[in-house]
Amino acid sequence: MRCALPLLQVREVMRPLPVKAASGLAPGVLGATVVRGVPLPVISLTRLLHQPEEQPRRFVVLRTPGRDCVLAVDAIHSIDRMPAETWQQLPNLLRRVESAEQISTEDQDLIVSLSMARILAELPPPEVVQA
């Protein structure tokens, strides 16, 4: 499954940095890392989507209202423009995927649009995640 993010929310893509784990974090949160001197929570995309755990090969630093975060992913496939009319509401059976907002297909491949609001709702308050 491929996932899509609004490009305006992507601040930077980088190789993974060391992550410090902490107890009591939401299931999708790996811990925290320091990006350019700022501690940020690291969220595992594979955990959010209930996929087999893989070692992340890229970090996507996301610009979100009130706080930035890092999404740990296995790959960045492309930067594409997707027409709004290609997106559909999630079918009822897929609405349990907490981070998903909409669904689409491209070349027989399933694409899920991620909702940063849903992802951030899973995070503990900023003072709990410390590097």
C-alpha cells in the first residue's frame, strides 16, 4: 500500500537519525529524535497501518499546526499531483485505520491519504516525548 501526504506539510526528507524510545507512548510512536537541534516525536508509518515492522529507510519531517513530527517510512516513491476528484471516502471497513483519510488508486496500486490530524491525535503531549 502506498500513502500520500500533502506536500505543503513536508518540511524535509532525510536518512533516519537515532531514536530514543520512552515508555508510555502511543502505539505508533517509536520515540523521539533530534532534528536540527529540536526534539521531535517519531511516528512509525508501518505501525500506524498495522503492517509488519520494518527498519525505516527515510524520515519525513512534517510541518503541522502547533508542532512538527517525524514520520518513519520505508521509502519515498515519488512526488505527484493527484486531482481532487480521484480521491474517495474510505469504505466503512477501512475506517478503522486511524491515520487514513481518503483512498484512491493509480496503476492498480492502492493509495491512502494520511490525515495529520488523526496521526497527531495519537501522540502524547509534547512534554512527555523528550530526547
